Amino acid sequence: MIDTSPSPPHGASAPAAHEAALLEVQGLRKSLSVADGSMLEVTRDVSFSLRAGEFISIVGPSGAGKTTLLRAISGLIPIDGGSVTHRGVAVRSVPDWMSIVFQEYNKSLFPWLSVRKNVLLPVRKLAKADADERIEEALRLVGLSDFAAQYPWELSGGMQQRVALARAMVSRPELLLMDEPFASVDALTRTNLEDMVQELWRNLGFAGLLVTHDINEAVYLSDRVLCLSSRPSRVLAEIEIDLPRPRDRHTRAMPEFHALSERVLSYIEHPESAGSEDLPAAYPTNPTQPPADGIQTLRKKR
Ligand SMILES: Nc1ncnc2c1ncn2[C@@H]1O[C@H](COP(=O)(O)OP(=O)(O)O)[C@@H](O)[C@H]1O
Ligand SMILES: [Mg+2]
């Protein structure tokens, strides 16, 4: 069985949540070289912190550099300046406490491997019995126990993204990064996948970091939404999402849900109007400072 106790799934020897932010991003800068040999400044100054067990989204217009930011945070590409730290230690290359789900499941899943073998990849170094148990559990969590022997291309888009979620869950990550994970599926499937992610997050205790251009999705899933400017990107605002949990279709009908979505949209559409109440000055500058709301409180809210 998956451990659903309050300690982080991988955190047997990790410090308590209040000792340091789970993930701290400070002044991250990243430029990419483009075809003519010049440098494109994508990310100018992004800072935020993520507490253990928290769910935050980063929303910004297309081309703002969300994918680049996520790749830089995960160690897939090097950063030019600033820092990314996990419990106070610099993040380099993709660490085993982190899983990533990308938008394009058809590129991230291996078509020549069965569903089971795709999910096996992150745990292939475990003893066979342990790996088998993890795979069974991960497939059960996403409702695909009966599809282990199929190939990804035999499944619908939504099911393939569930395979990607199972592969992300099988290593029992402390942090799940998601890059527009539901952008390539139809609206109804998308809503179901959002609810599935919420359920996984509530039951398994990982922290979530979602980048998306979909404001409603960000508000629906998150404890906080960070609004990103267009390129070169910086954080314009941080908005606390205090909607009750668990969230469901009734949440989407609440006036508060619409008011929060409008507030996020106002920053994306009119960045110059960033109000002082939402300015990201509230980020802890000292990562050892106790967070206002620790993992226990977050868990109660779930
Ligand atoms: N590998 C790359 N090399 C050069 N430029 C890139 C590369 N990837 C993305 N870009 C450019 O960087 C900018 C930000 O891209 P991206 O991070 O994909 O934005 P988003 O995910 O917010 O849509 C875009 O203008 C894009 O064209
Ligand atoms: Mg992108």
C-alpha cells in the first residue's frame, strides 16, 4: 500500500517541513540561443517557494517561458543565474524525488513498450517484487489495471496521459511537476484528469507544481497561483486560492471561483495594474523561516 501518513513519501530522513521550503526558486534567469546565434532572454527574474504538500500553479501567456522555467527548475537544462534549492540543497539534473508530466504524452511515452513497461522505467532498479507492487498500485490509482499489457497507441489520449501519471506516481515523488498536462485532450477528459490529479495529490501527499495557460484549471487545483509576465518573464502576482477542498464541479460554479479567476486574468491581461496586495513581496526571503501554514494544516484543508 502507498503510505498516506503525513510524512513526505520519500522523507524518512528528511527535515520537517518547517525547516526549509521544499523547493525554493530565487532570481532564476535563463536565456536560450536561437537560430541566428543570438540569445533570447526567456526568464529574467522568477522567485517563489513551494512548501511540502502544497499545490501551486504558474500561469502565463503562451511563449512566456513556462516550459523553459519548468525544465530549468527540474535540472533538465542549466540555469544562467539565481538558484533552485530542495530543502536548502541546490537541484542538479532530474532528482529521484521529482516526477514530471509533459503535455505531449505521445512523445513522452515509448510506443514500443507496453503500458506496464512504460510505468516500470522509473523503478526498474528496484527488486522485481517491489517494482511489480509499485506498478500495480500506480496503475490502480489511475484506473488502468486492466490495460497493463496494451501499448500506449492502443489507448485514447486521456488514457495515455493517465499512463504518464502512473509513471510519475510509481516512484512516489515528493514533488510532481506538470507542464500543461491536459492541454491535448478534450474538455470532458480534461475535467476528469484534473479531478484525478486532485485525488492523487490529496491521497499521496506530494507537492504539485503545475504550469498552464488555463486560468480556471490553475484556480481549481491550487493553493496559490503565481501570475507570470510575458517574456522575459517574472512573477507579477501571487494569489491565494482559499476555496474549500476537496473541489468538485460545484466549486467551478461558485462566485468566489469566478472572482479568483478574474483576478488572475487581470494580471495576465493588464500586467501594469499589478496591485500591491498581490505583489510577490510575501515570498519568504529566508528559506529557514517557518511557513505560515505547515503541511499539517494543508492536509487538514485537503
Ligand atoms: N529550445 C529552444 N531554443 C530556442 N528558443 C526556444 C526553445 N524553446 C523555446 N524557445 C522560445 O522561448 C520562448 C519561451 O518558450 P516556452 O518556454 O516554450 O514558453 P511557454 O511554455 O510559456 O509557451 C518562446 O519564444 C520560444 O519560441
Ligand atoms: Mg509550454
